[in-house]
Amino acid sequence: MKKWKERINRWKFDRKMQALIITFITLTTLIVLIVFTSSSVTSLKAKSMELLQGKNATLAENYRNMLEKYKATSIALVIDRSVQSYMECSEKQSADYETAITGAHNVLYSSLNMSSDLNFISVVNYQLDDYIYRGKVALPATEFQQVYEKDIEQCKTGQNSTLKIGFSNAYFKGSQYTVNVYFPIYSVNQVMEEKGLLCMNYSNPVLEQIINEQETGQRTEVVSTDGTVVAMGDTEKIGTIVDYTDKLLGEQGSFYQNGRLYVYQKVHKWNYYIISSIASIELYRPSIHAISLMAVILIILIFISYMIVKKVIQRVYQPLDSVVQKMDDVASGSLAVRIDVENMGEDFVKLATGFNSMMEEILVLMEQVKQEQHQIEQIRFNSLQSQIQPHFLYNTLDCIHWQAIADGNQEISTLVKALARYYRICLSRGRDVIPLKMEIEHVQNYLIIQNMRYDHIIGSEISLNEECRDAMIPKLTLQPLVENSIYHGIKVKQGKEGSISLRAVRQGDDVKIILADTGTGMTQKQIDDMNQHLSEYDESFGYGVRNVNKRIELLYGAGYGLHYLKNSSGGVTVEIHIPYVTEVQDEMLQGETANV
């Protein structure tokens, strides 16, 4: 990505404009294509869902009617008097057995004749451990006796009742899929006493249509509410559990899964769903041709647009290219270059005229720069000369110090010695950042001078943690703060006596310096205003304090600096927060100098 960016930055202006316009046209074309595709797909999806919902509704209604028919037939048979009489038989040798079995046979035969899709019907008597059978095919062909007990375990309850329904190829030796209906037969004389079982086998055209469905890309399934597949084209999956059971919510709906659109419809009052699905590729296939044709047309339009844009931009850019070439000549050192304005065209005449005027001004300015450079060199020389002056000052103060000692004037000696140290640290060989121990020494010298000046009205307590001695701090950070405490706190106090406490402690990677006085103090509002204006320019706010805070911020960042607060003695405390560093990089010092 970075290489491409660098390569693009090296392109000429006309090429960048061509790329920009073509990119815009391409993006616009893509947006149109995407909108068209989205609209087409949405329309097709809506139509497909409508067709699938209609298909599901028809299948669900047909299937419901058949299920209701199975249920009604089952109820009618289990309460039939002849069937009940057969169920009451406990011995085949009884006098009533022949009458009962004949009547039951007739009832089953009548039911078989009245239902064209009923393949066979059977009634099992648990007391006799026997059954009667009527069917359109012989008993051996259905293998009823060998199958029914095992098959009933595989069937699901179709409703909240004892009716069980299954769809399988268990009967007829696996040659065909049929609906198997099982309904327990209870005694009408004794509640909940199960006497036998009614078994019916139907050919179901709805389910047969589903398993024989050949339409490419589409499929229909019948799934019970617990996710068991009842019927589908892939008969090997009948009886398995689908992986989208949790998405079958309510009476009807739709969802996407595994690249297919599923539309489902619940069979009213029954525990089954009719589910139709279609592959996404089949769903969108009708629109692919139209989208492809439109894409080809748009690609052709983009190519034509590119050729037109290229020609137009080349012609428009030609005068500007002349200016660029002249500027290249100037960059190579030819300051006598000028642009012929006659062939520039009306739009670029001012640019060419300005270029020519600029070149004339450059020649004049270059002469001025030569003169100014000479003046700067002279100033630097004078500055180096001025640095010799402090040595003369130190030597003079030392002479006064030793003369005072010779004369026995200890106070003058102390004052002059403190003043010499004070200025020596102020100059610090030109360094702007010094160790904290030197800054503390500078404050001590300053206090010596001020106490001799104001008759020793200033007490002091200075504590410097050993871990903080070498921490680097901007020069003249503490002295202006001590001066504020003296002039605005202690000196204006009644009695004009007070003390200053100065201590420095290490806190992890930082150093906190705490300067407290016992002066007249400030109100909380004054302290809040001072903290608020520390980093802001305000002519009414003290320059020295703001300068100290600004230097710390510029050197170490906005997270460091001063913070004022009231102390318990009624005076003011200022906390100076700096990082613990023992050396300061040149880049930081240069940045501070430039910003100040």
C-alpha cells in the first residue's frame, strides 16, 4: 500500500486527474450496477417467496385434509360396535368369537372399499394375541406381521393425541413409501383400558409428490415440529433431524441457511411443517443474464469515457505542463528562465505573468539575502564576544569576597559569595536544563541574598530525596516561585516573618517537588483561577509563573507542570510535577527553545 502511494505521488498532475475522474466514473458505474442488481435480486426473491408460500399453503391444506381424514376414519373404526365386540373376545373357542370376527371383517372390508388410497387395514387384539387383516394386496406382500410392531416405534404423534403417523418404506418389502397410521383401541366400557391396535396403510399423493420431485434447485420437505424429516426427495434422510429446527417459529416464515432460501408453512393444528427451499444460485439465475449484459455495456462506457477524459485533460494540462517544465529548469539552477505568455491561453496568462514576476523578485531577494547573511555572521561574532563578559563578573565578585574576608566583614563576604554562585548557576555554561540539586543550590543562594536584604525574615526548610538529586529540571524553575512566596506572601504579611518549605520526592517514574509558604495565602477562587490560567495567555496573570509552567509543558508534555492549592498553615502550596530523567535529548531542548 505504501509503495502504491509513493508511486501515485510521483505521477504528473494530468495523470492524477485522469485516474481521479476514471475512478469516479467507475465507482458511479459500480454503484448503478449494484443498485440494479440489488433491486433485481430483491424483486426475484419476493416473487420466489410468494410462489413458494403459495405452493406450501396448497400442500399444507391438502396434507391437513388427508390427516383429518385419517383421524376421522381411525376414530370411527375404534368405536365401531363390531370392532369393539372383537376386542372383547378373549378366547377363540367362545360362542361370540365367530360372530365378532365376521362383523369386524365386514367393517374393515367396507372401509377398504370406501377409500381408494387405503392399501390395507388391520385390527390387532392384544387379548387373543391375534389380528384380522384386509388389504388390496395379499398379507405376505405387505409383511404386516413382521413389520408393524417395529414400525410403530418409529412413528411420531401427529397431534396432541394418541394417533401416530409415519411415512416409510417399511411395508411392501421396501418397494414403496406409504403413510402408516396407528391408533390404540380402548374399551368403551372401561376407561383407559387398551384392548388392541388399529393399523392402516395409505398411499399419500402429497408425500409421494414430494419424494418424487425432480425440479432442479428446488426441494420440498415435510418436517415434524421436533425437526424429524417425514418426507423429502432424498429418502435416505427420512427420519433424520434437520439442523434448522430452531428457525421454525410460528405458523409461517422464511430464513437463509447454507446458501438456500427456506420458506415454511405449518400444517394447521398438526405437528408438521411443509418446507420449500431453493438454492440461491437458482433464485438469482433469471437475473444473471440481464446483469451480465448491463455490466458489459457499463464496461464499454467506462472505456469510452476514459479515452475522452484522457484527450480533454491532456489538452487542458498542456499550458500548465509548460509552467512545470520551466520550474524544473529553475530547480536546476537556471534563474534566467521566463515563460512566453502569448501561447498560454487566457486562463493561464496570470500564472505565467506571476511566474515571470516571481523570478525577477527572486533575483532581487537573493542579493538581499547575501547582505543579511553577512549581518547575521557579525551578530554571531558579537554574541561569542559577549560570552566572555561573565568571567570578568565572576573574577570581580571573587575579588570583593576575598577583600571582605581580609577586612573581617563576614556579611559582605557571605553576600558576595552567594551572589557569585547565584549568577554562576543562572548562566550554567549556556545550558537550559540542569540537575535538581543545582536548582536547589540556586534557591539556597537566593534565600541567603534575600535574608540579608530583609533582615532574616525568611525561614526555610529544604529536603531533597537522594533519588531525586539528578533529576533534570528547566533552569530557574524554583527561584521565581520562591520569589512569589516572599513578595506576595511573607513580605506583605503582618510581622513580615514567615517560612518556606521545599521538598522533593520520587513517585515511580516521576518527581514531585512541593513548595509551601506560611504567607498571607489566597482564597480558593484565586487558587482555582491560577490553576486555570497556568497554560493560557492572559496579560492579567503573572508572567513568571506562567513562563515556568509553559517551559515544563514544552519540555516534558502537557501532563507535567504546576498546580496550586491551599495549605494548613494558611499559606499557599505549589506542586511541581516533572518526569524522572537524568539527561535531556537535544531534540527536546531545541523544541523548547523554538516554542518559547
